[in-house]
Amino acid sequence: MKNAPQMIKCIVAVIGLCWFSVIAFAQTPHTHQHGFTGAEQWAQVFDDPDRDKWQKPHEVIQALGLKPDSTVADIGAGTGYFATRLAHMVPQGTVYGVDTEPDMVKYLSDRAKKLDLKNLMVLQSKSDSPQLPQKVDLVMFVDVFHHVESRPAYLEKIRASLKPNGRIAVIDFKMDGPIGPPKEGRISPDQVKADLKNAGFSLIQEPDFLPNQYFLIFQ
């Protein structure tokens, strides 16, 4: 076939685009609307080294200004992309890797044991509650907040789980970003700000170094 090379190039391009789109769902959605069973397979997507180029995990964690003894809850932790990194950054503290998916909970529990991260506690949560066992300094939502249902009620429970001066960090996809869920499934930063304001939080930082996501920190 004369056009075979061109066809192959097109097929490869389509496969690459699909793979890149899947990587956009970097953490496990905190809702029953999307299933993420088969954690071993999803780990190849969520923890793909190429994700570091646009997720910039080191810069994100540095921007959070955590202390060595901070207590952090990673909501929708998935396979532990951020939770494991956070555990290394707070050696005298505790990180709760929270997820609703049993497969993800088991996978991350096994991963924490393999990495000997004794300060990483993995929790099975409910879609309407993080089920945190103690108050924390920071609650983090990475590519998850747009999935949270009944946000006013959920944020009320989050607020009850925060220490005095506790913070919430929300990282989610820009409305006009090239990757992420369909546009109708995204949540605007203005809506996030409104939701958090109604829940009694104030925006204290808005780092702008992420190319595909906005980054908001509330207290």
C-alpha cells in the first residue's frame, strides 16, 4: 500500500493522544461515577515518569511549605503518586492516603510496605466523608475536587478534620487546558474559590507554575 507509512503514523499519533488523555486522570476520582479497579494497570498510567514534566510534584510539595512533623491527608490518593512523596517530606509526621476504591487502597498499602513508609497510613473512605481518624494540618485534592459530590457537606466534614489554621490545597485542570476530563466535567477555579469561601475558608496562595492545572491554597 502506497499510503501505509502515513497510515501507521496516524495510528501511532492517535494511540499517543489517547494515552496522554488517560494520564490526565492522575489521581483516583473521589466518587462512584468513575471506576478505577485494576490498580496494577492504572499504576502504569498514574505513576508514568512523563507525568512529572507537567505535574511538577517536587515544586508542588515545596510550595506547600510543610514541616517535618506535618500531618497531611491526600484525598483520592490512588496509587500514591503524591502520598509516597509527601511521606518522604514529612518524616516525623503522618500522611493519610485516602481513597474510595478498594483496589487502590490495597495497592497503596502494599506500596507503603515495600517502600518502608511507616508514616503513610492508607484509608478506605466513603464518597461523602474522608473518614480521617485525627485532625490534620493539610488536606490535598489533586485532580479530584471536580468529582466531589455534595461539596458543601463534604467540605464541612473536611473543616472538622483540620487543625486550627489548617489548610486545603486544590489542584485541578484548567478549563482551557489541553488535557483533563471533558470540558463539561471540569470545575473552574472561580467555582472552587466560591465553594471554599462558603465553607469558611480564605484563599492565601495561588501558585501559577503548573502548565495544565490551577493550584489554590486555602486556610
